[in-house]
Amino acid sequence: MQKQLDFIAIGDIVVDNFIKLKEAEVHCAEGTEECTISMRWGDKIPFKSSTPISAVGNSPNAAVASARLGLSTGLMVWMGEDRLGDECMDVLVREGIDTSLVSRSNSVPTNAHYVLSFQAERTILIKHNEFPYRFPEFPAPSFLYLSSLAPSAGVIHDALFEWLPKHPETKLIFQPGTFQIEEGTEALAPIYKNTYLFVCNKEEAELILGYKKPQDFPTLLSGIASLGPKIVIITDGPDGAVAFDGSQMLHVPMYPDSRAPIDRTGAGDAFTSTVGIALALGKPLHEALLWGPVNSMSVVQALGAQAGLLSRQAIESYLESAPAEYRVTKYSE
């Protein structure tokens, strides 16, 4: 890569195969949101449809959002030299994403996940293949986005430990994946310390900080901020999100939509990346916060994480027609 880009996303890329279930039972523990899905064991279970969607994952989703919103965008991912990898490359090229940082292996297959979709929720069967990870040289972008990587990708984290302090001109957006949360804050301390924008959901924040019981937003926001991020945002499903910039806490609601969601896959990625992209476009935090829920609202109206991602013109149109109650307010419990 020779040219400097606005936005580079780093993370694993996958092909999601959406299997829409016809028959299943959902069981939720009384008084909690902890639910399980069950099907008959040892039987043939009919399903409605199977739809493969290529070039997805937290970071590819962020890259597509960035490209559609007008930023020059690159993607650092690892995939196989196979048919699934070819299909992923086709998507990235079609979206106008710079692929010079894509690494392909002839010995490791492209990641494939299986999404069991029932009603508007889904359970994802995941497997991150172990690629020969390497961190290539590239011109420092304005924004770097880091998310889900395989447990074997420690070399990428190690490289970032050294790279980030040397490039203060680059602002890091960190949306940790499952394995990065399990790695712990001490192991990833240099990344937290050099993060500009950190985003996770409320349950993840409690895990990251080691709490075994639910905590309030001020406790969680200040706890994450103490690790180093300049701006911390914690999402809370239908209750929107709360942001903390070191001086004030702000609440943004979900963008109002009377339609029932079709598929919630990628809603969090859309929110995180869109807020970060709005900041990259020069928007102040209170305005950037309004952009995120618009893209999330659109994403859940289509199957998969990318089909509903909007252009800048479309987001601005939604904001112009938003009801008066869709606004950022100071957070109060």
C-alpha cells in the first residue's frame, strides 16, 4: 500500500451461512434475558432457507460502512486461496475497499460461520481458523478500527503495541471481539491505553471489568475510561447507548422505527463503525452519536450485516426527518 487512507479496519473475515429455522423452541430463565434454543435431537429438522453472505465479520462490516459513507478505506484481513476467499474478494472490490493489506493462504481455508436464525434473533456457530498472521507496513491512516481476531492472532496485537505509540496521528477505534475480551485488560493494556473510541455492550463491559453482578453506567463508563480510551460508549440494546468523553455522559436512544426487525446481525458493528466514521468526518461527539443508530436501524431490516448499510446522503436524510424525541441528552439514571 502506497497511499494514505482515511480508515483501515483490522480483523477476521468470514462467510456467514444463514440457516433460517422453521421449527425451534426458545426457553428463557424466569426474570432474566438468558435464553436457550432447542431442537429435537437425532432427528431431521426442516428449515426455511440457507443464504451464504460473503466478506462479513466485525471489521469487514466496518470497512463496508466506511466506504459507503465516503471514506477512503482499506481492510487488513486473512483468508484462504479458495472459492470462499475469491467470493470475499469480489465483495471487497465491488465495495471500493483497498485490498492491498489482504493476506491469502494456500494452506488455511477461509473462515465460515453458520448462523441459526429464528424469528429476529440468531445463534452463530463460529470457528476462527489459524492463519499465518503478519502485520505489514502501511502508511498511517487517520483512523484504525480493531475488532474480532482469532486467539492465534497475538502477533497482530503485539505489533500494535509498538505501532500505535509511534503513530499518534492515527486514532484507534476498538470494538473488542469475544477472544479479545477473554484475553483480559492487562494483556491488551497497550491497546486500551492508545484507544480513541471504545465501544462494547453493557454485558461485555461488566465482563471486561470483572464484575459478576450488573453495574450502573457511570461505574462501567468510568471503569473502561480508566484503562485509557478517550471516548467510551456502552450500548444497551433497545435502551440505546451512553457515551463518556471524560467530562460528560450522553445518552442516545435507538432511531425510532415501527417495523419489526428482520435480522439483528451486524447492528452493533453498524453503530460502532458509523459513530467512528462520523467522528472521522469531523462531526462532534453529540452529532456522531446520532449517526450510529440510524445505520443500525437500517441494518436490522435486511438479512446479514451489510445489506442495510447506508450512504452518507441516506443517513443525513433520516436525521433531517427524525422526530423531535430523537436527540442526544445528558445521561441521568
